[in-house]
Amino acid sequence: MASNQQGGYHALIADILDGWKIELYGIADLEGIVTPADDADGHFPKAISFAVMMNPNIMASIRSGPNDRYADEYCRVNDLINKIASKLETEIRTTGFKSHMIPASDRTDPVDIKGDFPHKTAATRAGLGWIGRNCLLITKTHGPWLRLGTVLTDLPVDCNSPITKHYCGTCRKCVDACPAGALIGNAWQLGIAREDLLDVLKCDEWKKKHYFQFNEGHNCGICAAVCPFGT
């Protein structure tokens, strides 16, 4: 693939994301990872990962628990992510290459409480950040005060360098603040299972019991709000 043509594809992605004022994005190499979009036509070897920042004032207001403003912001950001991802998906397809957006916060597996593909996997491989003890993506610039979008593709573009280690040090503020006691406290490393970081059922049950009024128990956010990288 000629370098100027590849540069044109990078420019296509940048133009769209810059147009939405997205500050943090990258391209992930998904070598060795099976995606929900893989089919008879082949593998989706890459992912565009991008972050939409949450309102910092709202995030700072939920250190003792969620509120209506946070629930509304959560929905607003998810809607924006889906609009941006849909735009990327459409524009990439006009070039003749494949694309498949992963919806924000879409629980396709209600038993294990997860979606079709983990946004955080794409984000770490795209160099956006690492996974904290709160089982969230953490960036050096905005901490975990953000939400993620992902578009799978076979577009021939260069990938960013992945982040393969955590920068949480010995900090356990998120673990100590979790009202459900759902955070295990282990530090993230490549290959670690979600279950070694988070008891997802305990987390989900607590939210539904105590915070159901906020998007039917989908919202808490305390473990993100107390993170020193976000403050």
C-alpha cells in the first residue's frame, strides 16, 4: 500500500475525530484477537479507539455516589460516542474497506454482564491508557473520567504502540472507596482476567439495589471519581 494512500486513510480518521473535537484516539493492532465482526470474509485486524471526556465537575460530584447529573452525562456521552462511531463506520465503508462499530455500554451478555467486544482492549492496544485497579481505562491526562468508542476495521493504517503496564503504583483509593467491595485490588498486567480485578456480579447487584434510580442501576462511578489521575 503506497504511503500517501495510507496517509489519506489516517487523514480520513483524523478529520472525522478532530471534527468532533476528540482529543484522544489511536489505532489498535488486534492480531490474535477474535472479534464479533469476524466472518467468512475475513478478520478485522485493527480497531480505531477513541475517548470522549466526561464533564469534570460532574465527575467530582459523585465521590460519595451517583446523582442525576451524572446519569444524564453518562447517557449524553454514550449517545455522542455512538454518533461518532457510526460516522467512522460509514465513511470507512465508502473507501471499500470493512468497518464495524461497537456500541457504547451495550450489554449483549446479561449473564456475564459484558458486551460483544471490550472497548478497553482496543484502548490499551491503541496506546490510550492502562487498566487501573478499578477495572477502568486510565489515561495520564484525564484519568478514567472518560468513556470509550471502538470501530473495528481492516483499513490499511499504521497502529499505535500499545500500553503494556500500569502506572497506578501502590494507590488503592478506588478499591477502598468501592461501596460494594467489588474491587479485588490486584494491579493490571497483560493477560489478567477481569475476574481478578473486579467481582462484576457484586458490582452490578449493588448498583441495582442502591442506585436503581440512575439509569436502572447502570451508574455508580465512585471508583472513577476518586482516581488521582482524574482530579
